[in-house]
Amino acid sequence: MTSSTNVSRFHEARRVAIFGGTHGNEMSGVTLVNLWIQNGKEIQRKGVETKPFITNPRAVEKCTRYVDTDLNRAFTTENLSAPSGDDLPYEVQRAQQINETFGPKGSPEAYDVIFDLHNTTSNMGCTLILESSKDHFNLQMMHYIKVNLESVYSLSLCRFLNKNMIYLKVLNVFISGLEVGPQPQGVLRSNIFESMSEDDVVCCLYCVGLEFPPCTVDVFRVSEKMDYPRDTNGNIIAMVHPNLQDCDWEPLNPGDPMFQTFDGTTIRYEGAGTVYPTFINEAAYYEKQQAFVTTRRETLAAVFPMTQLKKNIDN
């Protein structure tokens, strides 16, 4: 390793949590975390405390996405500051408990890094989700994984416009949401399981405290949420077009087929330029009125000097 002003040492990242079961029917994260709770040797590294944790045990027991409300949207300031009690939705109660255990943000007791494991029914491969384009720690981690991980799945990074999408931002500084698919809800597939396991082991290696020079990372920034075509009563009147189905991260150009009505009529994309759709036809997003999201490609730079790391932790 070289030493210069352009090299950073992330020795502060010493407490790492790995969450599974935020959605109780996403089986890869549930299974991995339960295995690591029984035997965590695979994710333990010298100098790093790694804690596997089931975030929504009632939903896991029922093998359902959630019990009362989506835990992935429950970590709002309003929910976390609400008076605790049994009258609160279960996931809000759980969010408060998790905040006390792994946060609160900025406190000396807060964990340094949290990996939140998810499955998607979309053909997204392995996708690391990052809320902020200025989060140099996760950008460096993204680069590290892409360099060191050989996988049949492409590794992409997706930045959401809606800050609530990355719910754990309320808890801590460095948060990564990992989406791996395609995998049906309530189903465990060996290839997806193995891919997620490998990703997490590589992530744990990253947090040991190596030195990282400046780098650039190609990412996909979310641009727009696209709903299914609907009638005046709100009923869906078209499906994702066969040419678009399973084509996550592939270019969608103006004029390309986007939806197909039940009578076979093609609805084409009418945007101003090329976009890259993802979360295409995700089963869990029907209730959220989302057929897919469009993204645009860009390149982000990660320098991450030590002063910036310290500033982020203190704030």
C-alpha cells in the first residue's frame, strides 16, 4: 500500500451490522442472516465486529413482506420520535427498537456500517443501492466489490430520488441496500443465495481498514417512477411489454415498446432520451403503483480524504 495525501484509511469502520428479513418473504437475506447468527465465522474479520440481525421477525415467521406496514418505509423522523406503545403498527415499533439498538445517528453507540439484504423479483442481478452521490465510503466500497468480485451477476449502483427509500439513513452514516434477483417472493434460489453470500463476505473484507486511492464509479441515477397504464377507475389496463420484461439496466430508447394492453396494443416510450429501466415488474411494487423506474448513467468520483470521513461520522 502506498501512503500519500490521496490515500484514505477507513479505520473507523469497526462495527458492522448485516440485516436480513426487512421484508419477511425475501428469502436469501433471511436464510443467510439466520445461518450467520448460528455460525458467523464466514463474516468475522479481525478488528471488525459483525452482527447479523433479523429486522422483521414476525414477517419472517409469516413469510410475508410485512405485517402492518412496510418496515423499509417506517424509519421516518416522525415514527422514530412517536411515543412507544402497542397501539403503534408493528413495523413502527420495530423501527424504534432497531434505532435504539444500532443508532441513533451520530451517537457513540451507533454502528459504523449497515448492510441491508433484499431480494427482488426483477432481473436486476446484484445491485448496491446508495442514497447519496457524496457518500464516498460506499462509492469506494462499490469500486472495491467490482474489482474483487467475480460473479455471473452484474453489479450496479442505483441512487434514489426519494430519501425515504434508503430508510436506514436515519440510523447511521454508511448504509448499503443490496438487491439481488430475480427471485420469487417466498422462494430460495441457490444461485441468488450464493451471489448474495459472496457479496457480503467481500463487503466485510472491505471494512477491515485497507487503504484506498481515489477512484471513479459508473452508476445509474434514478430519474422517474413509471406506473402501469390505468383506466379512470385506477385499474391496470396494460402489462410490461415482452421486449422490456427482464431487461433491467438495458437501454430504453424513445419509440421502444414499453407496455402492451390486454388487446395487444403496444404503448411506446415517449421520453426525451435514452434511459435504463430497473425494478421492472417488481411484484412488491404493484401496491405502490410502480411498473419500473428509469435511470440515467453517470460517473461519480470518490476521493474520501480522512478529514471527510471524520466529518461525516461527526455529523
